Amino acid sequence: MKSFVLQMPDEKVNAFSAMFMKKSAAQNLVNAFGFLQWRIKQSVRDFQIFVLTVTMTTYMQLDFVGQRQTGLLD
């Protein structure tokens, strides 16, 4: 039994490799953009949590001071 090996001309191999590399580079770009988008969303969420925490802490401190000044805590 004779084995059969398919051989492609070099120019076709190079064209296929170039096409594959372009697709791979494009896919890498899409993946990088997706990761960047995810990081931005995470950063925005973290910042919103920080602002909410500072706002609530400030409100609670002001409310406590207000209650002290009005005599509600005496």
C-alpha cells in the first residue's frame, strides 16, 4: 500500500499562512478590545462603589453632627 501525501505549492502555503495570521491578529485585537472594555467597566463599578461609600459616610457624619446640635442625642 502506497501512502499519499498532499503537497501544496509554496505560494499557496504562504498565502494560507498569511490569511491565518491576519485572522489571528484580528482575533487578538478583538480579544484585547473586549478585555479593555471589561477593565473599564470594572473600574467604573469600583469608582461608583467608592463614591457611594464616601457619600454615605459623609451623610452619616453630617446626620450625627446634626443630631448632636439639635439635642437629639442628649
